Amino acid sequence: MRGKPLNADHLLAPLDLAFWNIESADHPMHLAALGVFAARSPAAGAHAADLLAARAAAVPGLRMRIRDVWQPPALRRSLGALTRPWPAVGRPPASALREPFASAVRRSLAFGGAAREPDPRFDPLDHVRLHAPAADFHAAAGRLMERPLERTRPPWEAHVLPGEDGVSFAVLFKFHHALADGLRALTLAAALMDPTDLPTPRPRPDEPPRGLLPDVRRVPELVRGALSDAGRALDIGASVALSTLDVRSSPALTCRPSGTRRTAGVVADLDDVHRIRKSVGGTVNDVLIAVVAGALRRWLDERGDGSEGVAPRALIPVSRRRPRTAHPQGNRLSGYLMRLPVGEHDPLVRLGLVRSAMDRNKNAGPNRGAGAVALLADHVPPLGHRLGGPLVGRAARLWFDVLVTSVPLPGFGLRLGGDPLGAVFPLAPLAPGHSLAVAVSTYRGRVHYGLVADGTAVPDLDRLARAVSEEVETLIAACDP
């Protein structure tokens, strides 16, 4: 392997490595966001593409590619430092001996792994593309979501879609989940927008230096931590096994992957969501999840699949990262697993069941239960991720039935070339064997649902999008005196 020695900070975090290896050519694992802008002129789309290409070169995170690591070049040099004889006089302190070996051990863990590094051949024009005018932004986005990202280059793309009406354009940002999670992708995309006054990120504290052996005084703490980790892993495994029992899901939510994609978007008024929340209690997120449950009920009944007794397992990702931390390193995710009460006919009872399930999850915390499977990635060696990634991907359908995730967005308005961003639809990765993923964001007083589906399994995604709007109206009516 050629190139500069790897720094331990360049290696992918375990969960990033898992996402990198779960993907296949027929089933890409990127996330995305479709932003719709109001255009002040018919040439606004072309101008936006030029700006994105020009600005991308100045964003370090967008220059990072992911490279497989099989034989770290610094390993032999570090081991050589251990075997090199030292003179009898002037022998270095013990810390000087320990550090080369500790570095060698850390780097050896990269065997079978991957690392981020700047791409010396980075060309923004390879990543920013201007397309022909589109009549339907979501239809165009669905076709673009089918295409995997180029794995030999920094794994992101920006597709500019001028509107046929001449008064709007859209930008589809695609990021591989190994490069950025939702929060990090937002940060990278926002760096390409017109300059704004952003909060200063909190600096990341430096890690204390690590020696060859742990401090004896910390041994009891390390033992307790190891036992706690083992107990947590057993708890998560048992919870996953139990989650597959009892209540049935719907065949409409799983499928044989076809490689095709459809996307759809729904916009709701955030004030209406707050109205529902104030009437029945709970959180905004409880209401947004209950809307998904009610929409699935309508959709299954309308298409003839039936919702009676159906309670699909929804994975609700939970970010474990502090939003303003500078230079975030890798995915920091856990999750909650809950049964969506799709079979319940009363909308307020459905909302109450969602609220109770989320309260139980929060009381247990994000580090235990079936939804916390992502935490186990830290205990799998890199080679295990490489060899077991495809198998884990195929097993996702046994763990959960639908992803429902919330993506935070800034409260201030964004612009590109002076044109305001009016709507932004987050688009979540679609796990192998799943037919649907739902992402939600709030922006400028509006709630945006982004739906991603297997195009063959869900040809009627627009019907589900309509059911989301209808469920919001149903909840409002049910809450009115």
C-alpha cells in the first residue's frame, strides 16, 4: 500500500466501516436531501451549479475519500522502532518505548478496515452535475438515488435540477453514510450555501496520551466497563430476538431488492403539529411518528393489504453526538425499536401508544434494547465488518421493518446564489430487503417528510404521501373540541 503513514484519527469509526461494507453495487447505502429553491431567473440553476463546484474545493470534508486498508505502511516502521537496539548510555524513558508499540497496535487494528484521507486528484466537477430541466423533482431524485456513489472518489454528489417552470430549481445532495451521518451531511451541505453567521462550534477535547499498559489505578474502572459492555451486548441480543416475536408486520414493508428507487415529499404546518401535541401531550417527535403509523394504516387498507393486527417494528435512530462539536469523527448513533400501532383504528389511541412506547425507550436509554444494535459495531474487529457486512445487511429485515428518522435542520433560512431554500426533504438510506424508509425534518415553520421506497415494491408511493397529509388532518380534527 502506497502513501503516507496512517494516523489513527483517519481510520473509519466502527459504525462507518459497517455502513461502508453493507453496501453493494446493486444496493447503495447513501443518504440524501432534496432542497427546493425559489429561482429569481431561469438561469438560477446553472448559476447554482457553478457556485457549488467553486465552493466545494474549499470544504475539507468534501475532499475526503475512503480507501481500503489491508497493510498499514507505518506498522513495520513502528515495530522496527521496538527492535532497534538502544545505546547503553542515554536510554530513552519508558514512554518513548511504549508509544511506538501502542501506535503499531492501533494501526494493526486497521487490517481489513478503511480510512479517510484527502483525495489528491479531487475535482469538484466530478461531483457537481447540472441536469436538464425537470417537471417533477421527486421523480428525477428517485432515478438519481438508484445510482451508487463512486467509491474511488470522495463519496458525495450534488445534482442541480432546474425547474421547467423557470421559477424554481432543486439540488439533490447525496452522501455515503460512511462519510457523513445526517448531522454531518447537513454541516457539509450548509458549507456550500451562501455565507451566514453560524454558531461557533465547541472544540473537541484532546484525548489523553495512552501508554502500552493501563494505569493500575484505572483497572477496577476498566473491569467494570468491560462487564457493563458484555451485559449490554447480551441485553441487546436478547431484545433483538424477542422483537421478532408475537405481532405481525406487513409484507408490503419488505421485498426482494430491485435496485430501483422512488421518492416523495410531504409538507405539513409545524403549528398544526404543535396544536396536536398541546392537546394530547407528549413531544413533537411523538406526533410525527404517530402520523407515520396512521398513514401506513390508510395506505395498507387502500392497496388491499390490510392493517388489522399489523404492528411493524420501526427503528428510530438516536444521535449520540453533541451538535456543536467541532470536527465530528464518524457516526455516533444508537436507536430505539418500537412497534408502530398500525392496527389501531383510533388516531388518538395510536398517538397515545406511540407516546407510551417512546417514553419507555427514553427511560431505558439509548444504550440498551433492540434498537441499540449499532453500538455493537464497536466490538467487531475491522476484518469482521468486511467479511460480515453483506450478511448483516441482509439480516436488517429480521431486525426492523421500517426506518423512521428525524434530521435536524437550522432554524435560519439558507440561500444559494441569493435564491432562498424553500423546502428540504431528507432521504434516508434504504436497508436491504426493506421497501420503505421515512425521514422527517422541520425547517422554517414547516415539517418535511421525505419518503424513499423500492420502486418495484412500492409503485404507489404518491398514495402513501397523500396518506401522510390526510393523517395530519385527521389528528387535527380529532383534537378539536
